[in-house]
Amino acid sequence: MTAKTFFGIRERLLFLLLVVLAVSYTAGAWYTGYFQTQTQAAAERKRLDNITGTVADALSAAGNGDTRKVSALLDAWVAAGRFSYGALTDENGMVLAQAGQILQNTKAKTVNHAVDLEPGRGMVLLQFPRYIAPSPFAYLQANLWSGAISLLTISVLAFVVLTRYLVKPLAEIRRSIMENEDVVLDDYSEVHDDFELILQQFRSFHRLRERNREKWSEQNKQLQAQLEHSHQQLQDRERNLEKTKQELQRLVYLDPLTGLFNRHHFEELLGEHIKDALQRGQRYTLLLIELDQLKSINDNHDSTAGNYVIKQIAARLSSAKAGCDTLCRIGGKTFAMLCANVDQDKAAVLASYLRNKVSASSVQWEHTRFDITISVGSASIPGSAGIASGDELHKAAAVALQSSRGKGGNHTVHFDQIMDRMKNPEPAWLPNMDHQVSITG
């Protein structure tokens, strides 16, 4: 789409400039003519006053009653053009001497002036040509050609300046607008002026900006909603990640069947607790607990029944571990109980309580009832064996458990009891009994 320019911005601005220049020139010329006319009229009046005073002084000085001298003086001044008619009269109004010719019925073109002489010597009558001030328009007419040339010169300069600094940039803007189809919003086929076209395009731009502002506002709201949704999703993922982390930690430290701590965590806790108890000089006891009938249950039924029995016994042990810190499952049928501030005597009481708690009632699985008993082996610090680490305490408790099982199960043996029977308080034999503690694995 292109615009047909018949009377464009350049022509309009140039026409406007010519009108302003013509009006300004006419007003200035009229004012100049009027000012000069008033100046010339004032100068002429002053000149006539000076002539009148001069004539009166001369006549007063040169008259002395000699009319011939007065006539000769008036003739000389008329001939010099100082006035057109002059006369000397006595005090009665009789003409004593005159020169020139009186202009009759020319009041509009002459000035009659009378000058009194000294008392008793009459007066001087003078007639001057009236100064007709030229009209200001006459001055304008006299300077018409020079004004026209000035207007033409200024117009040419204005044309060049407007073309260079205004019209060409506007034309470039218009051309860019018309060539960009993305921003041409309206039909400007009826627009024949560059400036009007640009104004219309700027109005279109304004409407486009308002529509885009509404569109951007809506998009901003959508983006804000998406951001909030993404933030919520991120928070959900963080919570899920934390749950997954906790689940992984549970899988690392907990036994999946019973929910108790597993062997890995048991070994960590045992080392830390024994080290702390030895440093503080506190009593500490480890109880190893083994299910006596689990192997026969698995052999005669299946692992489902054995797992069910393990879960039931774990629940009973958890409810009966009063006074102990932690219950762990460290093997297929073996549990470990960590008890702070428990010595050998308290350990024996606790072991007996646990055995009674487990064997007090049978375990019902489907249509089968299982009577379950446990064997308990324990070891304590400080004790007669001189145990100095968690690993040694674990081995000592395993030896005691092995001894308890050797009695046919459902027994409790403390490691110090074995040491007393052997009459050997030194634990030098413990490293050679690794084969005996393998049952806890």
C-alpha cells in the first residue's frame, strides 16, 4: 500500500510559512511606513515653526518702516521656497508689503500662519504648502518588489531546510511504516498526506500497544500461574525426595520384615554406645536372643509361616524391652537388645522376663498354633572378662548364646557365668571362638 501525495506536509508547511511571512512583512511594512510618515510630519512642522520664527525676527529687524526692504526680503524668501506667500500688515490690518501669490480655496493643501510683531508694528502673514503625509500602504506599494524578492528568498531557504531536516526523515518513517506489513493495522489508501499518514500510524501503534499490553498482562498472569504451579510441583518433589531419602535410610538401617534396626545399624550403635559407656564408666549389657523353634517351622511349613512368627515375636520383644535402649534384628532368627545401666543381675531378670513374655502364649498362624521359646545369651561391662570394645562384647554375648542353646533352649546364660566356670578371667580365648559366634549372622 502506497499513499498518493498531492498536497503533502512539505507543501503545507511551505504554504503556511509563506502566509506567515507575507502577513509579517505586510504588518512590518505598514508599521514602518506609518512610523516614517509621523516622523516626517513632525519634522516638517518643526521646520515651519523655525521658518516662521526666522521670518518674524528678520522682518522685525529689517523693517523699520521701510516697506521696500520688507518687500525685497519677502520676495527673496518666496523665491527660495520657504513659503508661498508673505505679507506685512500694520496694526489696522492694512497690507504694507507682500510677496508671492495667495492660493485660494486650498485650505486642505496650505497652512496660514500669522506672527505678531512688536506692539504697534503690525503682523506678518505667511502661507505654507501643507505637508501631505504619504499612506503606509503607499510605502508598502513602493517597497513591493523588494519585499517579494525577500519572501521568495526566505521561502526557498525554508523549502531546503524543511526538506533536509523534516520532510525527508518523515518520508523515511512513512516508507518504513508502509513497508512493514506487521504494523500496518488500518487501510490508509485514502490518505494523501505524509504527515497525516504518520499520525494515523502512530494512532494505530497506540491501539496496538494497548492491545499488546492487555495481551502481555494476560500472558503475565498465565506465566505467574505457571510459575506458582511449577513452584508447587518443585515443593512436592522436594517433599517426595525427602520421603525417598527417609525411605532409603529406613532401608539402610531397618529390617524390612520387622521394622527393627538391622545388623548394619546395630554394629554402628554398639560401637558408639560401648565407647561412650567405657569413657563414662557406666554399666552396659548386650542381650542376644534366638528363636528356638524357627528352623523346624521353616522346615515343616514354609518361609511365610516363619516370617509371620518372627514378626509376632519381634512385637512381643519390643513391648517387653523396658529399660533397654534399642532392639535390633541381626540375623534370620536372632535379635539383639542394647541395655544401658544394666549389670549382670538386672540382665538375668530381664532375660527371664523376655522368655516368659514370649512363651506365655502360642502364635496362631492359619490353622496351626506354634509354641515359641527363646534362648538368651548376655554379656556386660564392666565384667570379669575385661571387655574393652563393642566387638568383644558382641563375641562374648554370642558365646553365652551358644551355651544357652547347648542346654536345649529356653535358657539364659551370662558370659561371666561361663568365665566363672572356666576359672579364667582373661578373655584371651575370645579370638579363637569366632566359629562359635557365627550363629548370630
